[in-house]
Amino acid sequence: MRRKTLNIIGLLLFFLLWQLIPMVGLVNPDYLPPFSDAIMKIPTEIGKGTLQAALLESLLHYAIGFGGALLLAIPLGVAMGRFRVIESLLYPVEEMVRPIPPIAWIPVAIIWFGYTPWAAGFIIFIGAFFPTLINTYDGVRGVSRTDIEAAITLGVRDELTMIRKIVLPASLPNIFTGVRVSNAAAWMCLVAGEMFGAGGGMGLELTLSRNYMDMARIFAYMLILGVIGLSSDIGFRRYESKVLRWRKGVVA
């Protein structure tokens, strides 16, 4: 309860500072509107139906990219961590592709997929794939040799059982860390991709707001994105705390 209370106090202080800084003249309100102006824009956008439509489109992009990243990155990370041949084959490719910014893939995504949800989903996939892959790989490589040898002594012979019973459970803390980092990266890449034309959604509305110089609308959409990102991270942390109850120090 104390931790949650501090969380709420931190948010309230942040919103209070946001409200006061432009009001007292420290920043021009034309560039940083007060918190109240951004909040008042939200019911207007809901009334027009713009916010709901943009949010649903962005959630579709997020589901395509983030879901695809997890489905591929976790098995590939396990394979790279367990099999030296696969690691040796994929390591140079992974290290060559990983430093390329997801934004650099936007022209490729548009040429490959056109102005469709798959283009934005592809950009999100690129941003969300590598954090989960690397953390899964590190988690698998960090499994204690003692645990592996104990499992073999107790009769575990086939690799699939070893992965399912020993490797994956021991790697879960790292995997969850990767998933949470990928979640944040997915939302950042989502907005970047949509702003550059790879689909519509929240990013497109931010671009339109910029064209109209409607700063209150820009910050309203940014606030909604921030709340969604915070909520999704809290959801992952709560799920992690339930799955990893055996690990000391895990809190919701």
C-alpha cells in the first residue's frame, strides 16, 4: 500500500508541475499547454469518435507487431541459448541487423506492405523483437549447469523435456524483462511508424495535430499513449509476480 501510495503521489506531482509550469509563465503555453487543456481535449475527441477509431487501429498494429515479435523471439532465443550451432549461425546476422533503427525500416515496410496495418506492424516487430530475443538468450545461457546435470541424473534425457522442465522456468525472469522492454519499444515504434505514414492510428492523429498547431490535442494523445504504456507494463508486472512467486524480491 505504501508503494502504491507513493506511485500515486508521484503521478499527482508530475501533473501538478505540468499544470503550473505554463501557468506561471516558465514556458509559453502555446508550446506546452497546461495539463487541464490536454485533459479537456479528450472528451472532445471521444465525442467526435476520432480517439476510439485511432486507438483501435493502433491496437491492431500493436497486436500484429508485438505478438509476432514474442512468437518468434522467445523460441529463437531459446534455440540460440541451447545450441551452439544455431548461435554461431545467427549471431553475426543478429548483431548486424539489431543496430539498424526501426525508423530506417519504414520505407521498406511501406514498399513491402503498402499503407496497411501490416506496415506499421512490421515496424513494431523490428523494435520489439531484439529486446526479447537477447534477454531470452541470456536467460537460457545463464541456467545453472548444476540444474542441468541434476535433471539428467533424475532421468531427463530428451532436449525438449529439458527445455520445458528446466531451461524455460529458470529463464523466465530474463524473458519477462525482455517482454517488458519490448512492450515499451513497441509503443515507441508504433507512433513513429504511424507518424511517417505506415498506417493510421494515434501517430497519424499526432501528425495532423502538428499540421494544425494544436498543441493541446498533441499532448492529449501523448497522455493517452503514456497511460496505455503504463497500464500494460503494470499488467505484465502483475502477471510476472504471479508466475514467479518462487523468486524472492518479485513485487506487483
